[in-house]
Amino acid sequence: MENEYYNSYEINIAHNGTHFFATSERSCVTKKKLIEVLKIFQLKFPKNEGYDIMVTGTVKYGRDLTKEFLKE
């Protein structure tokens, strides 16, 4: 999975086991931005105060639709 490419990342934050906050898929579209945001969130939402942070990556795939739409 090290070489897998993600189109976006989402950060979910729970407080005491209940959903608290989630970023939009457009918030972190690069790994660099994800790491930057995570560093801040880890300070603002510490585990010792009941917060849990989960990161998911979204992979989007395309499909060639040329023949379907450009009929000769």
C-alpha cells in the first residue's frame, strides 16, 4: 500500500467513542497537506482527553466511456 495513490484523505475525530468532526474530501488532497493537518489535530484533539483520530484515503478510478458516448 506504500505506493498506492489516494485522490483525497478524510480525517474523522471521535470524542469518547462518538463522532465529533470530519473533514471534507477536498480538505486534504495531498499527503503533505494531510500530515500538516494531522499535526495540528493531534495537538487540538489529544487522546488523553477522549479523542480518537482516524484517517481514510479515497481512491477514484476512471473508465473509458468513449465508445458509449461517441457512437459512429
